[in-house]
Amino acid sequence: MNVKIEPAILSYAADGRLYSPAFDDVYFQPEDGVAESSYVFLQHNNLEERFKGLRAGDVFRIAECGFGSGLNFLLTLDLWRRTASKGARLYYLSFEKHPVQKTDMKEIHAYWPDYAAVSQELLTQYPAAVKGFHRLDFGSAQLQLCLGDITEMLPQIKTQIDAWYLDGFAPAKNPAMWREELFRHMARLSVQGSTVSTFTAAGTVKRGLQAAGFHVEKTRGYGKKRDMLTGTYQRDIPKTQTTGSAIVIGAGIAGASCAYALAARGMPVTVLEKAGEAGNAASGNPVGVVYPRLTAAVSAAGDFYTHAFCHTTRILARLENEKLWRNSSVLMLDGGDAAAAKRYTGMVKSTALPEEMLRPVDRKQATEIAGIPLASGGLYYPDAGLVAPREFCTSLLEAFPAQVTLRSGAAAEKIMRQDGVWHVLDAAGEILAEAEHLVLATGPSLTGFSETDFLPLRYVGGQISYLPENAASRKLKAVITQDGYFPPAVEGVHYTGATFEKLRAKAETHPVTEKGHRKNLTMLGGFLPAAFFDGVTPEDLQGRAGIRTSVPDHLPVVGKCPVAAQWLEDYAGLSYGQLTEKQIDLDKAEVHDGLYLCGAFGSHGMTSAPLAGEMIAAQICGDPLPVSEKVAAAIHPGRFILRALKRNQS
């Protein structure tokens, strides 16, 4: 399986038009590209009138086949901001097999100075050529870029679409896109009144749209082009709309990420936190390292952590807080171990990350990057770095003050659902909050409810040590990881670690011990210069300890909460060979309506929780998921029930 994608190779035709040698076609007409795109896509989908007719809470979704230069998106976003009703939301979904690179896009956008402001917003967030789903935020509008083959990605979309832009290269030049499958999926996702427009008037396209249920008309094309197609979906499929409010229990990085993603969609959110403030427990360390946890072979885990890293760094950049994020880069050393070096080679081959985001380095290169002498090479992540966890949680919760209400000191002891509404109660039986949607992001307490006691949660104690900066360590320029991690100092202190202690029973707290400091010093001494530890003794160190939770497969638990007893009954055939997992449609499996789980991030919560929160919000609001179907299944809370049945251990 090819996990990497090829960026667009561009050239300019003799007449100055931007040209794709791969498809032998042009992207746009430089002299009137704006007018042509506006005419074909905005006008013939009647967007201005439709945007003006939206009410607060309404969502309008557009799907585009061929993002290209991004011109259609710029024009749509500009029109949306000028005409859409306050409180409405735009979701723009766009597919691109060969994305234009950021440097090329910046040059292209110079053709359209009137759209410089929205262009800059796009370029600031525009992702590297990483295969998969990328969500970019533009206030009341969101762009989901689907980088890869549309024939692989469109089948994974399950949200309703109001307007279609068919803007890939011409059918004769790009027949792989204009296939029956495209029109079949358009029919699956369209609702009564959905519209479509395209620059082409090809008979195969017209017949494909008609077969899919669109009433298609041939109309005058733009400029010298004689004809184009436009259409309206005729089948009686009503549009659905998500309404209501949400409760999130837990104000650590998992809960804060869920609240942020929901609030970004305009949903009112009440966050209940039993501690006195957000970002406590495992989310309360002074620093956290943000980098992807890759795998040596292509896997759902590697895919999830790759996109989690991309998503989190975009959010950190958008929050614009200098104290929050430090792009110091990360060096992951192999320690001169042949097995580790082989594993790292596999990671480079199996990841979708391009070379500018991950590359192997030898000892000399690693030493130069780090600014200190190192004994081995490894992998270099130039876009990785350090985050301030508690500030990250607070920033996420405060990003949308009109939507998010934080209630500290609110200990949730019981949850119950009546008449379509979830009620959260304290120990005295008093109702703390009520809402249609409930997210449990309670860390070690995730199994503390009858609905969630099926989860095989594991508890790990971890301790970090606070090492004072000295003349030798002050030269460090990058985070160094091997068995543990050692970051550049923050205000004169290296916050480093961490110990890993499996606990036999559920725990809420973990003590800081001299033994833990000794373990950290021994571990760090294995790959760092001895001068870093001159005069340092375990008994003199300060530190912090906490509880991390994980599950046996080391992936998080994210998604709708299954009704465990019903799953055991419905899928009992797994125990007897009468059913396979591939035959199970997770979208139709029995779940507790309106209940979602977000937890078990282990030591990777700072990197992975924001994408998990985005996934939860997408499920609640009916948006396209920001991960592949394979990833969604891999992190689904119900996976453990299915595995138990397969082992006949139910």
C-alpha cells in the first residue's frame, strides 16, 4: 500500500496558463480565472441566495472534486463571509490527489490580490502533502482537505452534501475520477434540493448525473466555452440537522479538546471538572512533547498518530500563544542499536509524512541539530516541539467563551438519560448539568460508570524530574528522546522523564519519590552528556507524578459508547465462526444514544487528544470524520467487546 502521495508538478504553458503535465490540462485562465470560477460554481449553485436564506444553527456543506489552486474555496469563503447569516456554518469538503505545494500556491495566489486576506488564512494552515484528511478552521467555515485518490476517500464520507463542485481535470484527461462510482456516491450523499455544477458538458457526465438522480440541464459555458452542466437532486431524501447542547466531563486535554471542537461548531458546551481548575492530573505537567508516534509498518495506529500530530500543530499555531508552544524540533535517537535503527527505517517507509517533516539523520547531523555532542543518529522531526499542557487546556476552553462554560469543583458521580436528555448527577443526587450529548473524558475514572465498565483500562504511574539548567545543558536546541525525553530548559529548568510503572489497581494519584528521580537520571544518563548532571543528586530534585491510562492495544478509546450487553448478544457469532468482524457495520451497532467516550491516551495525549476531540465533535454534528474508516474502527470503544467474543471469553 502506497502511503505517500505525489504533489502536483506544475509548469506554465506558452500562453502563461498554469499547466499540469501529468493531466495535460490547465488549472485556470489567468486573465479571468476568478470570473470563470464564480460563474460556473458559485452562480450555478445559487450560493448567494442560499447563504442568505440560512438561519442561526444551519449548516451548509459543499463537496469539491479537485481542490487544485484553492481558487474555488477562496471565492466561496469570501462570499460566505459577506452574505451568510450570523450563527450559520459552512463545511467545505475538497478532494485532491496531487496537492499543489504551499510555495507554488503562494505564487499562484498572487494572481488574485483582491483575495489576499483569505489566501493568507489558507496558506497559514495549508498542510504538507500527507495522505489523508486535514481539517482547517476559518471561523464559521471549515475546510476538510482530503488528500489522496477520491475513489478511496469519497466512499468513507457519510455526511449530507448541499452543493457539488465537479472541478477535476477534464473527463478526457482524467477519466479515473469521472467514473460511475463518483456519481453513485453523489447520490448517496445528496438530499432533495442538492445542486451540482461543472465546467464540462461531456455526455458521459450528464448521463452519470441523471442516473444518480439529478435533473441536469446544459447551459451556456463561461467565455469561449459553449456549454456547461448544472443540476438539482430530485429524490425525496430530507436533510437532517443536529441540534442541542453538550456536556463534557473532564477538563484535561481530552475534555478540553472535545469542548473546543464542539464550540467551534457553535454548540453550547458545559465542562464539568472535579478539580479546582482545568489541566490537572496527567494534563498538568509543566511541559509535554508533541511528536507523532509512528509504527514500523503501515497501520491504523501510525495513520492516527500522523494525522493527530498534523492536527495538533495546526491548532497550536492558530491559538497564537507564545507561552503555549515552542517549535524546538525533536530528535529520536536510535542509541546505536541495530534493531532500533531497522525499526526507524521501517517507520520512515511506512509513514505518510514527507521528508520535510521527518528524515533520518546520522550522528554528526544529530549533533549539529541538537547543539550538543550525541553518540548516535536517529530520526528528526523539525515541526515537533514542546507544549505547556495546562495552558493548552485553558486556551482550548477559553477559545470560544460564548459557547463554553467551565464548572470547577463539580464531581460527576452518576449519569442517566431520560427523554433524549443526559443528566449528570453528583454524589448527593443533585443534577449538575443536562444536555442532549454527553462526552466522558474522565481519565482514570473512565470506567466509573455502568455504561463503560466493559473497558479494559490499564493504569500507569509516571514521574518527571525537574533538572536545573547548567552551562552544558544550556546549549541544547532540540528535544532529545531515546528511552526517555530531555527538552531544552524552560525558564532555567529541564522538565524531563519519565518513569513507567504499571499499577495493579485503579488509582487517581501517584507519589513523587527519590527512587523515581534515580530511575530518570539513570535512564537519561544513557544517551546524554555526563556534564548535564554535574552536581545533581536524586534527593535534591523536585518533580511531578501522575496517572496515565491506556488499553492493551495502546490506541485511545474514541467514539460512540456501545451497549455492551447488546453487542455480546448481537455478535455472539464471532465466538463460533458464524460471523466475521468485516461483516459488522459499526454505524448500525447498538450504542447509548448521545454518549461518547474520549480517553486512554497513555503518554501521547498532548499529541493525539485534539484530533480525538475533533472526531467526537464530527460524530455529534454529522460532519465528515477527520480520520479514515480504518482508524475510526481501530479506536472505537467497542473493539474490545468484539475481540473478547473472538477469543470466546465473553
